[in-house]
Amino acid sequence: MPQRSPRRQVSRLPPERRIADIMTAARAIFAEKGYTEHVISEIAERAGVVEGTIYRFFANKNDLLQQVAEAWFQEMMDQSAANFAAIRGEWNALHFVIFHTLEAIRRDPGLTRLMLYELRPEPEHRDSRLYALHHDYTGRLCAIVRDGMARGVFRPDADPELARDMAFGAIEMRTWSYLHHKSSFEPVPLAREITDMLYAGLLPRTAPAPQDETLRRLEAVSLRLERLADQGEG
């Protein structure tokens, strides 16, 4: 009786390993080449799988990009969480958040571009986990301001959300050229400058600014002129 040839042993990796390999390859490709048309085939080749395997675990290219961005942002938050919790003093805490953000942009410009210019403009972004993660991350700065207000370090009429928007708006504007390959930036001096300006603006006012009264009068005159104009049109 002829002997049967032994069956070839097929090595099947567990799904978790496949997903991890795909995510690792996707993160590298997205960071290097962006959100290009043929990126899935390159990710499959680098992960050592066929394209169909990717679609077993991810709905489409956008879903893969979304999960890569979420994992990156979660990693960034986890890496800074312990150090952030140990920071004491409002200036130090503000500086930590601002510097850490600038360092992340400098270290991962490709992923930053994808988050800002591919994912953030999508209509569904505000309902995504990435949005929630970003909200929690930037919310650290709001918490610093609220704590400073409660301790009397910052003035009681400060606006934590406005402070957050000013800080992260400055970061985004000052790194725009870097993300578009037009220039570079140094995180250390830039973080200190943004922190100094933000911190100074949050401190209690010891005396009214010299232009306050002039501005008040100009606003009053402007309001009267607007009312006169409205009456004339009526």
C-alpha cells in the first residue's frame, strides 16, 4: 500500500499577531508616504500578508488609518501620563503639555499630517474615538488652568477653553511650515515662549492695562455710530 506523503505544516499566526503586524506596517507606510492610492498593497507586502487579509480585520483603508492614528495618540498619552501626574506648579504643567506636543509633532510629522489634514476634516470625526482622545489630551491644559484658578494663581475670570485654544492654535500655526516641508522648528525655545505668553496672560491683573479706558471709549463711540446708522436706515 503506497505511503501518503506527510501534510505540509502551515503556520497560522493568531489574529492578534496579524493585526499587530498590519498596524506596525501601516504606521510606518502612512508616516513615510502619506495616504496614497496604492498604500494598501505596500502595507500588505511589508506586513507579509496578502491584501485580502487586511480587509479581514479592517473595513477599508480609512478604517485602518483611523485605528493607526488612535493607537499613536493613545501611545502618546500613555507615555506622558505618569510624568504629567508628577508635575507641580502651573507654569511647569503648562510647559510640559506644550513641549510634549511639540516633541510629538517633531518626532512624527507624517502621522501628525494624517491626523490634521486627512482625519480631522471628515464629517464623522467628532464622533470618533480619535476625537475623544484628542479632547482628553487637550483637556489637560484646561484642567491646569482650572486648578490654577482654584488655587488663586490664575485670575478668577480666566477662560480655560480659550487658553487651550490659544496654546494649541499657536502650536499648530508655528509648526505648519514644518509639516509642509518648508522649514523646521526647535521645540525647547518654542515651548518656553508659548508657555511664558500663556502663563502671563492668565495671571491676575494687578492694575488695568493703560489702553483699557481708551478701548472702552472707542467701543462706546462705535456702538453709538452703529445705532445712529441703524436709525438712519429705518
